[in-house]
Amino acid sequence: MVRLHRRGDRHDLRDLTVAIRFEGEYTESYADGDNRDVLPTDTMKNTVYAVAGRDGVGEPEAFGLVLSDHFLERNARLERVTVDMTDHFWRRIAVGAHEHGQAFVRAGPDARTARVVRARGFVAIDAGISDLLILKSGRSAFEGYARDQFTTLPEARDRILATSVTATWRYRTADVDYGTTWRAIRQTLLETFAEHDSRSVQHTLYDMGEAVVQNLDVVESIHLVMPNKHHLPVDLSVFGLENRNEVFVPTEEPHGLIEATIAR
Amino acid sequence: MVRLHRRGDRHDLRDLTVAIRFEGEYTESYADGDNRDVLPTDTMKNTVYAVAGRDGVGEPEAFGLVLSDHFLERNARLERVTVDMTDHFWRRIAVGAHEHGQAFVRAGPDARTARVVRARGFVAIDAGISDLLILKSGRSAFEGYARDQFTTLPEARDRILATSVTATWRYRTADVDYGTTWRAIRQTLLETFAEHDSRSVQHTLYDMGEAVVQNLDVVESIHLVMPNKHHLPVDLSVFGLENRNEVFVPTEEPHGLIEATIAR
Amino acid sequence: MVRLHRRGDRHDLRDLTVAIRFEGEYTESYADGDNRDVLPTDTMKNTVYAVAGRDGVGEPEAFGLVLSDHFLERNARLERVTVDMTDHFWRRIAVGAHEHGQAFVRAGPDARTARVVRARGFVAIDAGISDLLILKSGRSAFEGYARDQFTTLPEARDRILATSVTATWRYRTADVDYGTTWRAIRQTLLETFAEHDSRSVQHTLYDMGEAVVQNLDVVESIHLVMPNKHHLPVDLSVFGLENRNEVFVPTEEPHGLIEATIAR
Amino acid sequence: MVRLHRRGDRHDLRDLTVAIRFEGEYTESYADGDNRDVLPTDTMKNTVYAVAGRDGVGEPEAFGLVLSDHFLERNARLERVTVDMTDHFWRRIAVGAHEHGQAFVRAGPDARTARVVRARGFVAIDAGISDLLILKSGRSAFEGYARDQFTTLPEARDRILATSVTATWRYRTADVDYGTTWRAIRQTLLETFAEHDSRSVQHTLYDMGEAVVQNLDVVESIHLVMPNKHHLPVDLSVFGLENRNEVFVPTEEPHGLIEATIAR
């Protein structure tokens, strides 16, 4: 869904993908084909458009709180509703020294995510980031690991470390400035990654997660998933050239996928 | 990995994608960058190749049992290892009346999956199917559902029901003829889908799962995920043509995703 | 588009993706924004549905001939119209010994393609196949190639040859039994691939194309694109195991893409 | 390939995907399986790494000129070689007020492309941009188009215009500051898109291409491909809400794809 907010010549734009998940006591629907308490996915979709039109769409977390409340109140068999959102970034196009009010260029590839889980008497608010591709070409090693009869990997004192971060964190409260906090967490993840003396993907992942929990009081815990996007150095010496560890082949598969949750 | 078994002029082929997941007490690796007990993903990969070369690859479930045992025995900090496998189908090419011994054509799009989860004193064996695309053009309705102020969906007495099944079932025992059972379950899913008088995706999903649990004693439970791949009928009357519910537009998004677990 | 043909209890199904390309003298539309002679893509889409509803959809080639004629007759500025079609296969689900009349399972991954190009006083009919994945594990070598200072590839006397064939052929006439001919060409491609003593992808590609042109009089020429989907043998001797050329790693990139046109 | 240039603490990074296409008189290779004049794709790949290591990688166009010359000189049967390159952007991570010398975050989704085509006595240098996603929410209409019996599209005086631009332009000379020119053309495309009073995608496409040819003397011609990424307005009045043309559903298919070449 794209929600446009027209403020005269200056339009604001929210480009949000929304997924809604119902969990509950729907045995009669599944076992007997009794649809009386089944809310069609088509109606869920319409509800998203209608609420967006009626109330506008500000921070995704706030929008998810409204939607989840709407569904839980009106569906008696519903025990838990999850609203997952992905917010795609559009930047205003600069024309000369000015930002254009009605023309946008997509920024990325990373996107902002949010999730609201609501049950009877329970609500959880998560936010996150997906597809944050980062790479460091210095201060990254992988040495001293376990060895067995199948080990062939050479130790690396100076390797490229590249990954695509998927992070999800839980807020301790709903009293959060969601947009500002999201940008602060993104910046904390980037800076910590850049500055870390990495001994492994695990090591850097932990440092990034710990920095978020330490720097941002509103964060209860953070889950990080970081695939190891291997960059294999090419041995140029076989071509009679000096080898200065400067040419790399990115490989997709097989790769390692590292993940952990760091809690307060 | 492709594992070739050469039996004279007749080769057997196994095309298996393997993913291995370690869970355990690795705090020192994450927090301190101490790699001493970290088995590199590169070594895991080599282990898959070496075990496949040494022992051959028969049924994926059996291969997963060997691999998971190998890793759990040799890695003291490892608490739980999960081996996920996808088995891609290749059929022998027919030349005249004969099947060729060394030439294959890919069949699909569905694939066979298997998962072995092993912990200290625990093992679970799951099998499954992914990307099984099925469609029925008769005996499928969706009526009598809940209505609210945002409902616009017209009731359908005769609609196309299309989905891409992802099924995963758990075996009650390791004493299973995995290949034969897998084919029997696939056939049960297909036949039940074909014969069902469907009142909703949920209704058909339940019937399919129930048939598997009832027909196959070795199955403990089955989890089914079935997205509703909507096929919207085109109203030809606006073009001055008779409308016989015969032209449909498949739409990707937005769509519903239905899932449930049916246990014995 | 899915076109259903209801013949009592037995439905026939055509699942066709259609792309239409207009080329012509549209300077005023581009340069001046004059839309008077612009047929919206929305109307093209509607036309596909309406013609499919009115006339039914039989062989894609025949459907493309009707569509292209429709557009060329009604749009004066149109100089050339191309109709590209992909026909996705659905097989009837077998229930016991019988085929079900209204339930289908997707077959593939290969699909049938067709293209009709029509201009004033000109028409060309092409057919083809896409995503035909084939693999041979015997009678495939790659030796005696050019060498220079950057050559590191070892010669292979017995390698896996795997590819995903995209074939497009032009018919010499419109008087073709399109469905039967398509199946005969698919079978010729498969059998020739299976039987060939391959010295390279190029060598096998040529033999496959030549067989089609020789066996099928209605074919004027055939264009084949065959990426070399490398399967690298794993050297098990580094693990202390005997190396019998039986374990392979499929690699996606970098790869070679071989193509050629073989004309009568 | 990732090429790192180490300049003390500050590394420069080039992340380049390279595709090389040989065309020539290779009949003996295809028809007879004679590989003597076949340069393996593996050697082409090695050549890219070796040349990158030996000479470094500056502007993609210059790298393509070196590579194409290398191949054409050494392969007698080669008549034409095409080097296609995609340059993926990485921005330095900002740490406080400073840019980090060795840590990068991927920017996009748009990428820079370049193509060098070289034959005996001929060379052409193209550059381009891919995946430039742009959207305008004002000054965009589509009215007054051709109508027939299948027209259902309502006229739009104020619609969202969204597209993913793929542009390729040819330089009139090799005496170009490639990086500066590329950025100037990207900016010209963006500004023209933002400022245009659009009557159709075609109309805006032409204006963008014309601006590039007029503003940049070194450009001979430009080819633009712009799919119409439809954003359908949701009619909120059916939900009892006021309809202010503010809620839109992006749809993937079916869509229109507009393209044209604008030459000097």
C-alpha cells in the first residue's frame, strides 16, 4: 500500500507492505467448513486500506497498534493477531538546491520493519531492519577455530567480512519515538560494525547487539541474523602476479548463517 | 550437492541441498571472540561431502541421521543440531522405449524435504514436500463468511482453488520406508485435494491433513501451509460477452496464507 | 490468464502468460504527449481476456495469430506487433486408476513458449521451450581447448554436463500441428542430448539443433541457449578417501552461456 | 568481483559484475567438437581477475576497453567481443563526523552499468543505469487515449506515476570523464522526471531522454525502458469514507513496458 499525505504542494509518502496473521480457535472452520467466524483475507486487506485512509499512516508501529486492536475487538475467536510491516524508503528528488515536493527516488536496499503482536491482555512491539548490506575490508580475522579431519579452511588474519543484516528488537514500552529510535539503532549497528576488531561473524554480531542494548534504554532485546557472505581471495600468484589480497570473488553458496539474541 | 552412484552403465543421482544448524552454549565465541570450539561452516560443508563420498547418499532422512550423529558426538558445546535437506527430482530421459542410464531431465516443481533434529538423548525425524502446486476448478466454494463494514468480497459458489502446498510431517518412529511412505503421502494429499467438496482453503487443508494422519500409521502429525493463490474471474459482460466463469486472472498479491497442524 | 473450458465434468485448462509489444510511428505520443492513437496497455489486457472468452484458447500459436491480427487491423500507426506467450503445464491428478476431470497438479519446471510477429504483409510464427533442465553424467568431456597464461582449468574426460535449455524455433509455414510438433521437438532435444558423445556444450548444442532441423521438416531454424551449469567434482582424497568422481558441487556463478542458431 | 585498492588506512572498493560475450567463426567447435580455438569461460574469468589485479579497476568503461582489447588480440576466430559490467555502489559508513576508511554500506537499489563492444576496427562505449526506481505523485495524467469496445480504463487527471528506469546511452567519443558524466546524467534524468508535466509514461520518457541528449554533448543517443508500475487508487467511498485519492495499491502484473531510443 502507498499512502499519500497531501500537504499542499508537498506530499508525504508511506510505502508499506502489511501482513496480518490470525491465530485462534477456528476448529469449526477447518473441520466442518463452517465459515461464520472466518474473516476473509479480502476483508483484512480492505481494513488496512480503510484505516489508512481514515486515520493516515504515521509510524508503522502506531499503525500496527491500531490495526491489531481493531481486529482483536471484532473477532471473538481470535486469540492472537500479528501485524508485520515493511516500510520501503523513498527520498525526495533534489532539483537544484531544493527537494521536490512530489517526486521521489527509492533508497535502499535496506528497509524498516515493524511487528505488533497483540493477544487478550498482551501486546508486544518489535521493530527491525532488513537487507542492510555491510562490508569491512580491515580489522577482520578468523583464526584459532576447531579443527578435525575434514578441515581445509586456511586461517585468515585479514579477510573481507560482508553480511546482510536482519535485525529485530523488542521495545520495553510503547512510549517510544519510533522513527528517531530506529535511525539511532541503525547508526549504532553501522558504527559498531565499522569499529569492531572482528575475530568472527559471531564476535561482531554480539558486539553490535550489545551496543544497541547498552545505548538504547527502550530496547529489551535484539535478535540479529547475519549470513557470512564469503569473499574468497583470488590467488594471483598462479598468473605470475604479486598477491596483495586485493581481488575477491563473492560466493553465494554454500555459506554460513549466524544468529543470536542479545537480551538486557 | 550432487552424489552420483555409478553402477556400471546405469548411474543413480541424488541432488540434495543440505543446511546444518548448530545451537548450543557458545557464549565465549560470541562475547569474547574465542573460536576454539567453533566448527567453521566450511568444515561442516566438507563433512557433508566426505560423508556422502564415504557412505553414499540413500534416503535423505537416513543421511541426516548419520550427519547429525557425527556432529553431536564431536562437538561438546553443541546442544542441538538440525539437518535440513531438499531433494530435487531428476527423471531418466526416455530414448525410444528405454530409460537412459546416464541422462536425466529435471522434474518438479515440487521437491522432497527432510529434517532431522538431534539433541543429547533426543531425535526427531520430519519429512515433507515443498512447492506442490495444485488447482481445482470444480467443487470449490467460499460462502457464509463473517461480514463487517469493510466486506466487499462477493460470495463464490464455484471458484478456482489454487495453492502451493508446503507440508511437513513428523514420523512416530525411525522404522519407516522413507521413499515409499513419502510417495504415499504425496498421493494422499493430491487425491484428497481432488475429491474434496471445498468450502474454504481451511476446510480442504484440514481434510488433506486428516487423511494423511488416518491413512499412514507412521505419521504423528502434519503441518500444512497453503497460500490462497487467488484466481479472479474476469467479468466479460462489460465487453458484451456472455459470462460463463471461464476466464481468470491469477493474482500474486495481496493473498491469504492458511496454515494448521493436524496431530494424531 | 487461466482459461477454463468446461466440457461437462471434465474441464480443460490453459494457463497462459501473454506479453504484447507494439512498434510503430508514435512520435506525437512521445514528443507531444498526444495520446489520441495510444492504445492503453489496460485495453490490450482486456482484449486478451475478451478474445479468450469469446473464442476460447487452443494452441498458443493460433491464439497469437488472432490477437496480432486484431491489433494490427485496428491501430493505424502500428507497424509491427509481437505476441509472446508462455504456456504453463498442469497435469490431471490421478485418483486411483482415473484422471480427475477438475483437479490438476503443476508439471514442470519446463514450459512451452510461442511468439507471433506480425507486420503489414508479414507474419512469423515461433515456438519454443524454456527452463528445460537436463544433466548427463556420462559421455561428456572437455579437452584440448586453447591455453594461455591465465589457463588453470584441468581437462576433463568424464564430467557432468548440466544445462537449462532455452530453445526457440521458427516454423516455415502456419500449416503445423503445433502441439504434436512441440512434443516431438522436445523429445528430439532430450534424446539427442542423452545419446551424444559430448566434447563441449557447443558440440552438444549443435547436435541437438541439427537433429531438430533434420527430423522436422516444418522447422526453418532453431536458436538454442544453454548455460553451462558447472558441477565441480570434490576432491575427497584430501579427506583420506578414495576419489571416484562421485561427489559434485553445483555452482551458479561465474558460468558460461553458450548459444547458436542452426538454420536449414 | 570485488577489487580492493589499499591506500594505507583508506581502502577503495569496486564491486563489479562482468559478463563477456564472444561472437565469431567457431563452426568447427560447434559442428565437430574441435576445441582448439575455444577459450574456456574459466579462462575468461581468470583473465578478469588477473587484469584487475595487475592494472587495478578504475572506471568500468576503461576496464572494459582493456579487457576487450586483450581478448580480440589473442583470439583469431573472434570477430566481436562484448564486455558488460554492473557496478554496485558501496558508501563509506559514517562514524561520528568522519567516513570510515575500511567499512562500507551498500547503496542502491540503482546500479551503474557499462558495455564495451569491440570488433576488428570498431569500438563502441555504452554506459547506463539500472533499477532506478522513481515515483511522482503530482503533475501526472493519462487522458484522451484511443478507445475501443474493450476499453474500461478510467481517465486519470492526477495519478501516481512510478517506474523502474533502465537507461543505456552511447558515447560519441572515448574522451569522457566517465564517472562525472554518469552522475550528471543520473541527475538530469531525476530532475527532468520530477519537473515534467506528464501526459503519459511515453511523454515523460521522451522528455528525460531529450534532456540527456541536449545537456550532454558526449552522448550520441540514449535508450530508455520504463515499465509502468501501476498504483491503483482504492475507492474508499464504498467504506463510507471520503475519497481523496490518497490510498493506492501497487500492482505488479499485468503492466505496460514503455521503451524508446532518442538519438541526437
